[in-house]
Amino acid sequence: MLPEIQTHLEQLKWLLIILIALVCPLLALMLGGTTVSLASASLKHRTGEKETPPWIDGLLRRANPSVEHDTLVVLTIIASLLLFKIIYRPQLFSNAAWIVLILLLTAGLGLMVCCRYRLVDQRPLDRTALAIGGAGVTIVAACCLALACTESILLTPEFWPHLSHLPYLFLSWHGFTRFAEFLLLTCAITGNALLFSTTSPYPTSIPPPAADCVARRIGAGLSLGALLLWPLALGLEMALIPSLAGGRLLTALAVASILLAAFCTFLLGMTLYGKIHAPKTFFAMIILLFWCWAFMGHVARERTLTPVALAGLAVETPTPALATEGESIPPEVSPSKAAKVLNGKELFEQKCSVCHRFDQRVVGPPLNSVVPGYRSDPETLTAFLMQPVKRNPNYPAMPNLGLTADQAEAIADYLFQNAEP
Amino acid sequence: MNNDISAPQVETDVLTAMRRPGPAWLTGLGLAGLLFAGGLALWAYQIMHGMGVAGITHPVGWGVYITDFVFWVGIAHSGTLISAVLFIFRARFRTSFNRAAEAMTIFALMVAGLFPLIHLGRVWRFYYLFPYPNQRQLWVNFRSPLIWDVFAVSTYFLVSLVFFYVGLMPDLAIAARHRSGRAGKLYRILSLGWTGNLRQWRHYGRLYMFLAAFATPLVASVHSIVSWDFAVSIIPGWHTTIFAPYFVAGAIFSGTAMVLTLVIPMRRVLNLQEHIPIDHIEAIAKILLLTSLIVGFSYVIEHGMAFYGENLFEMEQFRFRALGHYSLLFWIMIMCNAVLPLLLFIRRLRRSLAFLFVLSLLVNVGMWLERFVIVVCSLARDFDPYNWGNYLPSPVECGITLGSFGLFFAAFLVFVKTLPVLSITELKER
Amino acid sequence: MDRRKFLQLMGLVSGTTLLSSCGSERNQKELISYLVPPEDGVRPGTAAWRVSTCSECPAHCGITVRLREGRAVKLEGNPDHPVSQGALCMRGQAALWRLYHPQRLRTPLLRTGNGYRPIGWDEAMKRIAEAMTASAEKSRTNMLLTGSTSGSLAALQERFADTCRIDRLPEFEFFNHAALRQAYQLLYGRPRLPRFGIEDADLLVTVGADLLETFISPVGYAHQLSVARREKGLQWSHIEPHLSLTGANADRRLTIRPGSEATLLLWLLQTLAKRRRYARRLPQQILDALPKISLARAMDNSGLPGSSLTELARSLEKARHPLLITGGVATAQLAGGQVALLGCLLQWVLTVPWQGLDFDRAENFGRAGDLRDLQQLNLSLQNDEVGVLIISRTDPVRHSPQKWRLDENLRRARLSIAMTDLHTATSRTTDLILPLTQNFERWDDVEPRIGIHSLIQPAMAPLHNTRSEGDILLELQQRLTGRSEAATYEKYLQQRWKKLFSASQLRAFINKGFVTKGSPRTTISLRTKPTVAALRRIAPSEPLPAPATVITGSIRSFDGRSAVLPLLGEIPDPLTTVTHGNWVTLSPRLASQYGVKDGEELRLTKTDFAVAQPARLQPGLPDGIFGLPIDSLTSGPPGIDPATGEALRVIGGIKAHPTGKHFALPILSGSPSQKGRGIIPKPIHRKGKHHAEHRSLYPEPAYRQYRWAMAIDLKRCIGCAACVASCYVENSVPVVGREEHLKGREMSWLRIEPFYDDQGRASFIPMLCQHCDYAPCEPVCPVYAAYHNPEGLNVQVYNRCVGTRYCSNNCPYKVRRFNWWQHKWAPPLEKMHNPDLAPRSKGMMEKCTFCIQRIRTAHETAGKEDRLIRDGEVIPACAQSCPTDAITFGNLLDPQSAVARLIKTPRTYRVFEGLGTEPAVYYLRPD
Amino acid sequence: MSDKAPKRPGTRLRKLFCLAVFSYFALLVLATLSASLVRGFFAPPTTQPIAFPHTTHADKLNLACDFCHSGVKQEASAGVPALSVCLSCHRAIATDRPEIEKLLGYERRGEPVRWQRLHNLPDFIHFTHQRHIQAEQPCAACHGAVERMLEVQRVRSLKMGWCISCHRSRGAPRDCATCHK
């Protein structure tokens, strides 16, 4: 891990959150829009050119507002994935797996984009185009599921060492709930797009053309359904979230986003009844839901990936220094610290002075009475320091401080110097 | 067939059956509901205090609950038989019974589905029985017949539900036309926008034929699996290969008997005499006679094989059934299932409604006793004579059994008042 | 004073602290630290063992107590204890139920009207002291009546009696073998019961002595019998008027008419005396004094055919080490004295040459009295001569005839005191009750046989505010005489032990639990003059008129003292399989005469004796006999034999009539006969039709290191159900009570199934989970709760079980038990739970697991030393407690293991082998 | 929802619809809160009778785990140190601190310290530290970096799935009777 990344980790994490919060709505919009347009195109294809009902064309028109920003979306997605990989657990997945995931995602997006270009040109879609579009959508959805499961597996560090042996641990109910939440948000944002991107301003006294009416009804249905299901998904996520990740903050965020969804529904109700027309605020609300969703993921990760929880995981392959606050986690328990300065005095101060004094008894015996006994052969004192054995019954057993040979050597020399003969 | 009745006349007759419920219907529903509530209360009592309140004991680990389960799954088989198998055979008389039989199937399966939960010792761990992916990385034991039951009964329930609903759609549309206001709106929604144009009829025909073909093997498979609950064990009296056909025949037998029990009074109360002619009822009676002969033959086979094979355990088991502690129940079973139905050979009796109604009640009593005798006698006297013991059903068990009958009849009464009891469309075709 | 300080005083530093609370399993929420770290032993999670002695009956078998977290959880026999050699009977195993009994007396109780008021110890002591001093002035004598006492407590009682002017009455036990002791007194001048050398005998003839149930030391005899049968080829014939468990296990059982034992023994003595070899052993006067009796008279008197009599006499002559023991029912009747005398004379003729009798290691009934002493006490009570009467650890009211009305007379004493741990018939009538500390809460020592000192050591701190008898006596002595032997009973014990034992003996005494001190070898000699006088007094006796009733001792409650323990009520009586109730047995033919079936009440009456109990049909019981277990006697024995003081237990001329009342009798056996199914294949295996060689469709089970299996030798099994009690305590199996047994819902994981053939011969088979290779219960369990583990065990995972009960239905052996209820353990019984086992809630199936907790501990110790488990390292609770070593457990894959060798013997078979379940429990045919 | 101009009867329906949506959301908020409550997110952190800092003992003083938890190498339960083990040092060291006062108070009253148990397994489970130490499992594998924790907290789910995964990937026995009593 490059030292620079170590130091600015906090800022990098915030950058990642912002990127995710940005990318997800766009990705959702793309995914939702493509699906709707594919569906309507296939309906059109099915019912033959001539008597396609007008509302299908209306749908087609609405679902592809603008294609230019697709390339921008693809790039930001790749960037956020790379950043995610850098920040979190490079070793959790082998680099190869992560690159494959990125390639798959880009391939999926690419397929979707090229299919949308065909739709924009209003050229009738033949069967292969539909297949490409479908494939694209499924690949992207699969990658999103994989990402959701990654987000979930990140919250259970206890399974990391066993992932290579038992790959099925990667899938988890919590992962699926996160993916379901992403789909709900996609429906919400797509529904919103269909509902509000009308050619004619809404509401108007004159009834809008029939085509828009059907599209608007589908849009309203989609977003209303998504918003109503959203609290269920969050409740489920709170029930399924790994024990380490849960917490009051996370619950507060969940409740906040439920209230937000309630407010959105209220807004939607008002719009449907023609009381207000505020596409911008509605859209902002959906984006806010995305941010809440992404931020919950971040909070959960922060609560879980504390150095305390990450200790002692990879037993066989000692993990390279994990990228957390610059401290390296000791591979095994008996904490034999890197040998500090080979100075007997400092070692004595730091380790022995707690229980021993030279002149009087603290916990252990006074050193002046004990050390002279070893003057004849210093080796036994060093050996004793490394493996203390209880000799004198009326003193508590001396704990084994796990001293290395040279540490014991240094302390022994210091003792010989300072104890009276 | 009396085809002098005009089409609108059929509609009005069937739909008048669905008008505002009379006091008789209300008392019937109240009584059935009361029984069912009593059953639920007793079940809660049993969960609170433990399985000890039931009469089941050490050698006889299963008792009235499993008997009820097999009994209700048996009843459910008539629906599939009449609606699917007879549809494939183009039997004319099917239209008088198929709607009632399918409804009966669904309600019987709902009741049957409860009993595997009621007989569980720790019912609050019922989710261990379903193969959902869990953090314990444990699956269910797919070799256990109890797990096969879970799949078989739920599949059967879904297929019957779909079959019943598909059959119902055209009739709902007709009902929607005749009703106004809120009820009409509800029927219109339920009929999924059925307008009756040619294209819809084409789809409907094809779908109905497919469903009938798909449901037919269910008649044989579901109750064979239920019989394998006993056949895969090594208990004398259970471990016989005849069990699958024996139970399927028994199921159809008790199913058709229950159809008769329900249709005969319904015919008179809702005065649908012209639509359910005596000839059709006679046809059902012939099925009853056929299955009774098969069941009678199975009894003979069972006892014969035991004494022919000279297996010590089997011989004692069947001697005990005939002459032991439960011999009275055994002989009532023989009487009701094999001897009385022979009277159906007499044409006059086959056509007399009173006789058929009484006979159908007796047949169902006989079939309940048959399952009781199989389950309890085999467990009471099996291998080690030290463990021989007897079983006496406890009030809790009887209460829950009556509760199950309550649920079934309550559901059927509600069905009679809310949905057309006969298939109007098919009556018109006739 | 806790154990460590006590031992330090004794100069022996070993053992552990006695802290009671640490990490108790109940509330898992807390980790409770020690104050002082234990050196060894009582650490959370590991078991400690403490040697002690059982005092459920006067045999005093040696035991070791298993401690977990400072609680006694299991008793096991002390492996090298001279009395019991590592085994324990059913009552011994159930002794823990007495320690944790919910109705145990907790404080001293003073009678107020007909109720009791708890009072403090000082007030109780003050009252007793005042009463004793007051009664001295009013010329009333204070008396101390105790049960069989030995060792230091007997010595203290002696000192207490001398210093505090209190008469020490002869000890009262219902089974006091008075006739035998008087016979030995008469013949050899030694009023002691000798130790019978059964393990060296090659022929044993027992007349009425129920060796395996209640005669002197049942566990010891069972062990000696199995050793003699194994190594010396012992032939054993038992002579009795009725059917007892001892009779059922003898090689030959001769049923004689009740009351004809004297003539039979006389005839035997006379025929043997004809042979020169035996005549030499008897002086001529005795030979002449023998009354003459012809074979014909002996035959019609005893009801035995001539051939069996002559055959018995010839076998006695042929045997090199014959041994004849009389006692029990034979000597507890009107002619009991003669039977005892003739039996002992025959013993002298047959046994003395090869030292079959050992008077130096005699049983410790030295100070035992008999019912005549009790009658004397009753008389002195009636004419108000008694001041303070202390009754300790005995129940005279229950065991004295009704007509004496001992309970009313007790009230005439100035102050009657009962010292007991649980209410008895006597304690309900006394003025003051003092609760005694239990066996596992006090220091003491006992002397079961002369020279054998056996230690009683506390396993845990006393549960309630109780005191030991020694402390009570010392405090009384202190209050009365101002001076006491020692401040506390422990100090008294220390002084006495220091005097009695050398340092090394003392160390062995504390660690091994017993010490055998040598005692001078003495030879016994026949005193001819009193013998001749006694022989002359023998009048020819006629057998008792039929129908007669025989009052039998019960293996489940000894003389009724253990009936109060719920576990012993739960375990069925081996012969009748009746639990939780009383009954009278009669033969099926007699029952059809009276027209009674199981459970219908039968009233037996004779002059002033009347008993009404539900009838129980007993195949193998002779026709004219009613068998009455001791617990069924609601009103004490019918009378006493004035000559010997024994309670009459055989009464002739009984009138019986059914009363028409019906009792629901909880009988666990579905049928007494095997119905030809070859569960115990007697010589005629089922009709000879053998199954084809068994071929299985299933794959061969792949066991790698272990395949646990068990071999049960039905020749050795005597049906004493010690294994059943041991299994109950080890696995905390719940006791469910009478109503559940009536419904057939017993919970025992292991049961003894008695089967009778058409001649009424009984044979017993312990039936437990067979841990089959292709277990029928495993494929049918929907949730993998019944599961086959790689070591061949059929494991029952309790918290996975959903309770469909299909496994129990599909098991051909029906050994699986279902928890119908949430079984509640009345406090403090829940302390007895074995923490190595999960508590089972309602709705769970449970069964024998081959003591998987012991297998797991063995795996852990073997894992620590990185080796396989050695043969014999894992002993299930049932195998450990069996007095005759009938059950062997081990690893089938290790050819050297005991179980693998046993399985190769020709007698091996498996129950229901034809079903193809491949069980892991191999039985060895009894013939 | 017909989008025609709202008619009189529609308002009653609309009020009903709002009420339904409002109660639905309120219900779901409660459901989420109760789910978190059940999961113990709102449970107050367990307060130990004495605030024992592992950081100073295990980290600064570098004491090995089995110095206090002596049971871990020999038998099933690791156990907590006896009071005398603490007092062997703290009779002399840092006796002015309030926590040590509490410790000495316990010793004076002769009352054992009742530590709140965090790694709590159900009572039908048999877990031996000894076999896991013998299999060279570091303490941190199941308890996390305890020497870093001022206040000990549980960092592993201790659920069956996790134990099974570890046993599967390390080839340890997965026979039910290994863990189920």
C-alpha cells in the first residue's frame, strides 16, 4: 500500500462515497431506461409495425432522454470501482477477479449503450439488437448483484479467510437485500423519468395525448411501487445486517430514508392529483434516497472494518499490512514488539520496574537480594528472564513477558551493573 | 341430456344460488366457524403445554393427527379426478360436479396442510423443514418421506388452485354482468377482463386441456407419496409395496364419497335439480363402486400376503387388527368400505339419492377408520413384545379433528355463497 | 471447616478448595471468578472425583463421587473396594436423589398438636438436655435406639451412653438375620454373620437367602457369583417357596411348599451324615440327636419329587467346594430357628473343611438386636419407664406389627426424638425431629466388615441447616457433662484415626477410601452340648397350609427405606415391570380361579393381619403363593417368631378374595412372552427357519478409526437394573411419575426386558439404542436430527429435532423417548444435572448415546496426548455400574479390544438381525 | 388513479389513501426500529463490574493471554483469573486508582467478581479452547485484537455458519457430536 494512500485515506473514502452517490443514480437511470425501452421495442416488434398502439411509441420516446452522458457514466463507474478496490481490502479479492468484474461491467454497459443508440435513431429494432440490449442489461444487473454481495461480504470479516475454500459464502441474504434496494431505486428513478419527462407541460387543462397518458401511468406505478416497497427492504436489511455492522447511526439513517420515501410518496400523490408539478424536487428526492443508501453502506463499513475486528483473520497467509490508520496488525497473539532500542535500562523501565525495585519489595523480591545469586553464571539469569519459573512460594509467579534473547541479555547486563554485589 | 333449458335460464338458476344468504346458511357457517375456533384454541393449548396433552404415547408415536392428514389429502383427490381425468375422457356427467369437486379439493388441501404442523413436537421450529439457504449451511434430509410430503402437497395445492381459477374465469365474467355496484366491480376484476371473444376462448381451451393433462398424473403421484410416509418404514403392516395403489384408490373412493355428500344436499337446497340430473349422480355412484371394489381387494391382498409370507411380525400384526384391541373399528371399516358399497350393484339403489347420501357418509367414516387402523395398529404391535401398548385419542385430538371438519365446511359454505357452484359455461355447452 | 483446612490439620496437603459457586451452567450470562485459584480438581469444565461410602443399606459399598463445579453429579463404585469391587446397585446409584431430595428436612422440627414448628438447633439441644436431666430424677431411663452403626460413630455412641447415663438399645434393622446369628452363637459361640467365600465355591445351594436383592451385601454377592461362574464353573441351585429375582437367576430353582425348609435340611443332613466322610466331622452325640426322617416324608413335606432330592444330595457330595447358605425368607418364619440351626450345621459339615466361612472378616451386625428387643422397648414405653428416647436412622414404627401400637406408645415417652434426613413413619410420631447431614456432606467412617474401615468424605458443603449425628451427640455430651470427647465430630474423628491407623495407612485411607486392617486368624469349633440340646428341641414341623403369602424384600427399596426416592419408583421392578405402586403377585392359574386380572384389588386376610393390593399376574410363581413386596405392607409384619425375634414373612392359611375395586397399575411390559421372536434365542431358535445370508443394497459404512460397539453377556446379566439407575443419573433423564407411565410414556434410555418361557423360567435382556449401521431412524428424520457420525454412533442432535416422532415409530427396538412435556425438576434436584449434556426441552426426542459425553472427554484427553483412545478408556455409565461386568464397550475396529474378542464367541447374536439394521450391540446367548 | 379533475366523492377516497400510506410508513418505521432493537443495536453496552483495560495489560505490559486465562491450554473453558492473580500484582501497584479500589473492596468482602460474559454460546454447545489452541489457532482468530480494546467487545458472530466455514476450510471434524452436547 503506497504510503501516500495510507495518509489521505479518510479523504479518499469521502471521495469514493461522493463518486458512488453520483454514479448510482446515473447507472440506475441508464439501466431502467434501457429496460423500459427494450420492453416497449420488443412489444412493438411483437405486435408488428402497423397497428402498434401509440402509447408504445410514447414510451420509447420518453425512455431515451439523452444518450450523450452515457459515456460519462461508464467512465465514472470504472473510476469508482478502481477507487473502491484501492480503499477496501485489496487482498479480499484477487486483482484478477476485480479486473474481470470491471471488464464485464464495461462490456455490459457498452452493449446497453450501443443498443440505445439504435433506439435513438428510431430505426426499428430487429431481433439481434433486442438480444444485445437484453444481454447488456442482464450483465450489468449481474455485476450490480456481485457488487452488492461484495458490499455485504465486506461487513463480515470473519468469512474472508474461508472465501477461497467456500466461494458460496460470497452470496448472502443481506447482499440480495442491498441489490433489491438498488433495483427499487432504479424503478423509482425510471418511474420518475417516465412521469415527468413529458413533451407537453403538465398539468394542463387540455387532456395530454393518449400515448403520454399510458407512459405517465406506468411511470407513476413504477415509482409508487418502488417507494412503497422501500421501507420493507430497509426493515429487512436492518434485520439481516451482520452483527458487527449494525448500530444506532445505521438505524437512524434507515429511518431517515423511510421518512424520505414517505415524503416522496406524498409528493407523488399530490402530483398525480394535479395539485403541484415539481419534477425537479421529486428527482432530487430520489437522488437523496440514493445518497442515503450509499452512505448507509459507508457507515456500515466504517463500523465493521476496525483494526480490532480485522486481527487474527488470515492465519496461513499473513496479510500484507492492511491499509488502516498506518498501524500493522501483529500476525499472532503473543505480542513480541519489534525490538526497540537494545538498551537494558529503557527495557527495565518499561517492563520490569512495574513490579521490581532494587532496594525494596514491590510485587516481586528486591533485586539486590536476588541478582547477586546469578553473578556466578549470567546465562541462567537470561534463561530465567525468558522462561520465568515460580521459585519462591510467598511471591506470585513472574509472568512470561515473551522477551527475545537479546532483550533478556540487555536487561541481565543492566541488572548486573546496578545491583550491589 | 335435457337440452330444452335455454342458456339464460341456466345463468339465472346458478346465480340465484349466490343471492343474499338465508338464516340456515348463517347458522351453518356459525357452527362450522365455532368448531374451527375451538380447534385452533386447542392447538394453542397443545403448543403451550406440550405434546403430552394429546393421547399419543410411546409405541404409538402417530395418532389422530396423521390419520386426519391422510384423510383430508384423500378427500382432495376427488377434485382432480372429476375435473381433470374425466375432462380428458370427455365424460359428460363431469360438468355437474367439477366446480364443487375442485373447490372441495382446495379446501381439503388447506386443512390437510395444517396437520403436519399440528403434529410437530416443536412447531415453532417448522422452518427447519423447508430447504431455504441458511447461515447454518444445513439442508433438509431429502431422503425423508416427510420432506417429499411437503413438496407433493404444496405442488398439488398450487395446481388445483390454478385449475380451479382458470375454470372459474368465464363464470366470473358472467356473474360480473349480473351483479352491479361493488360486487360487480370485484367480479370484473377477478375475471381478469374476460370478454369472451374468440381469441380468448382459443387460449382458454388450450390452457384448460394442458392443465387437465398436467393434473392427471397428480391424482396418482401425490397420494402415493403420502402412502410412502408409511411404506418406506420397516414397521409390520406398513412396509408393503401395495400401499401406493391402495392409498390412491382409497383416496379417490373417499373423495367421490365426499363429493356425493356435498352435492346431494346442495342440489336440493339450491334447487339445481335440472342441472344435476340423476344419471350423472348414478355415474358418480359407479365410480364409487369401482374404487370400493379396489379397496376391498387391497384389504384381502394385505391380509393374504401377511399369512402367505409366514412372516411372524406381519401375521401377528394382522391378527391383532382383526381380533385385537381395535377389532371393532376394523370390522366397521370392512363393513363401510367393502361390503355396503356392494349394494350399488342394484340399479334402483344407485339412483336413490337418500341411499347414496347415507352411503357416502358411511364411506367417509370407513375411510377415516381405515387410516386410523393402519397408523395405530401397526405401531401398537410391532417387533418387540415388551413395547406393545395401546393408544386412546385424547379430547384435545378429537377437538382439533372436529376443528378441521369445521374449517372445511365453513370454507365450502362461503364458496357456495360467493362463487357459482356449477360451471355455467360448460352447462351451456352441454 | 472446609476440606483443605481439615487436611492441613491432618498434615496431608492434597485436594482442592470447596468453593461452591463458579461459572454455574444455569445463568450463562456471568463468569464468576474464584477467590483463590484451585490447585487442581474443581476447575470449571473438568470433573473431580472424591472417594466415599454409600449408606443406603448396611452393606456400605465403596463409591467415588463425581464433582462438577463443586456439585456432586454422579456416583460410581470404588474400583478396588473390598465390599463391592467397583460396582453399585440400583439404590446406590439413586442415593444422589436423597441428597438433593426436595422434601429433605431442613431445620429441627418440634411437634405442636399434629403439625410441626421449625426451631433452632440451640433450642432443640436445650430441650433434649433438660429432658434428659429431668427424666433422670423421675426414675425414667433415657434410651438410644439406632440403625446399624459401625466405625467411629459406634465408638462415640458407646462413650456417649456411658457418660450421659443413656441406655444404648441393640440396633434395630428389619433384615437383622437374627435366626442365623443365634444359630452361629449356639454352634460356635460367635454371634456374627461370616463372610461367605462364594468366589471359591463350585456348588452353591441357597435356601431362601435372596443373595441378589436384600441379603446382607447384594452387590458383593453378585460380583462373587459372576466371578465363580466365570472361573470356577459354579453350579447354583436355589430353594424357595415363591419366585424371587435370585431364584430367577439360579441355574436350578426348586420351589418347595412354604414352611418345609426344616424337614428338607434335616433330610439332607441325615443322608450326608450316612457318608463316613461327613460323619467324621460331627461328634457322635450330635449324630444320635438328629431326628430321623424318611425320604417319603421329606418328599410329601417339601412337595419336591424324590429324584430332585437325591440329585441335590448327590451333587453336594460330589462337589469339592460346596457352600450352603440359608437365610432371608427361609429363616423368617415360625420354624425359622430350626432352619437356621440345621443350615449352619450343614454348612459346618460341607463348608468348613475348605474355609468357605470366614468369621474373622464377619459382617458387622455385632450389636444388631431383633424384634423382641423392640417388643421390650414397647413394653417399657407402655408402663412409662422411658424418659428421652432418641431414634436415629431407623424406622421401628413401620417395621413393628400393627397390634403393638408402637406409634401411640412413643407418645408416652417424656421426649421422643427422631434423627433422620427424610420423614419416615417414626419421625411422624416423635415430638422432635433433628435433620441429619447426608452421606456426601459429612466426615465419617464405617466398618462394613470387621477390619475393613471405609471412609465417608464430604463432596460438597451441606445444602441445608443440618448437622451430623456425631456433632449432635458431642454437643449433648457437652451440655450434660460439661465435657465432651472433642469440640466437633471432625476433631473426634482425627483423634480416633490417628490412634487407629499408622501414617501410611491414614494416607491410603484418605486417598483410596478404605483400609483393611489385619485381624487375628481364629478357628471356629463346634460346641456339641448346646447343639445336642437344640437338636433335641427340634419338633417335626408341617408345611404351612396353602395358600400362603410370602413377604419379599424389594431390590428397589431394600426394606422400604429407599421407596421415598422418586427415581427408584420410576425404574420398573425387574420381574413384574410395575413402577410407582404396590401390588400382590399371584400365578396366572390362581388368578383365573379368583377371576382377577392385572390391577384388580385382592384382599388377603388372616386372623389379625389384612392387606389389600392390586393383583399382578406373575408367570413362574407356584400356584398356592401370594408374593407381597415389603412396600405393599401397609401395617407392618403380621407378627414375630418368639423363638428368634425375626419378623414373620411367610404366613400360611391366607384367605383371599377380590374386592372388585380396579387400580390402574403402571405395567411397562407389553407382554411377558417373546412370542417366539427370538429376542433371547433359547435353545429352540424360532422354528429353525433361518434367513438367507444377509445381502444389503446399501454401501458398506466406512469407519476410519473407531466403530463403537457394546457386548452384553446375558448369562451374566441378573436383571438388577443397576445399569438403568446409573443411566438415569448420568444423563439427567427426567422422572415422569405414575400418570405418564400409565400412558406408556416412560423416559428410560435403557430398560431391562424380562421374558418368561412356558415353564415360567425368566431371562432378562437390557435393551438400549443399538446404534445400527443402517439405522431405520436416520433416513426418515426430515431435519437430520437423527444422524450417523463417522464413529458409528447414531447421534441425536437435540436442538435440531422438530418432533415428528417418525424416528421412534420406525425403530424396531422402540428405544427412542419423546419429551411429551417440559419436565420440571423441583429445586434442588436441578443441581444434579450433568453439565456435559444439553438440557432437553419439550418436543425433543432423546435416546441412549453410548454416553457420548464420556467418548468426547476421552477424545479430548487422547487428542492432548496425540494418540488413539485405548481400549477400556471409555466406559459408559451402565457398564461401569454392572456388578457382574455383563456389559463391555469398546472399539470394534481394534481387534485386540475386549468387545471385539467377545463378539467372536459362538454365543454371539444380535436382536432382529434379520431386519438388516446391522446393530452395534452384540448379545451373548444365556445358555 | 384517474387523472381527471377531482370529483367530490374522490376526496373521501383520497383521504383514505393518504391515511393508508401514512400508517403504512409509520408501521414500517416501527418495524425497522424493532428489528434494530431485537438485534441489540440499542442495547446499552455491557458494563463490567471492574473496567479492566486489556490495552495496558496485554499490550503495554505484554502479558500472554494464558497468564490470566489459565484454563485455555488445559481444558474446555478458558476461565477468568482468580482474584488472587489480580491481587498478586495489584496489592502493590497502582492501588490509588479507583478501579483497583473496587478490586481490593471485592477482596475485603471475600466476594467473587461477577464478570459479564460477552462470548456467550448456547447451553447445548460444547466448545473446548484446548483443542483449538492445540490446532494453533491464535486467540485473535475468534476474539479479535483484544490487546487493542480498552473495553472488550465481541467482533465475531459466533454463529454456526462461521464455525462450520472455519472447520470446512481447515479440515476440522464436522460431525454434529463434536459441538452439539
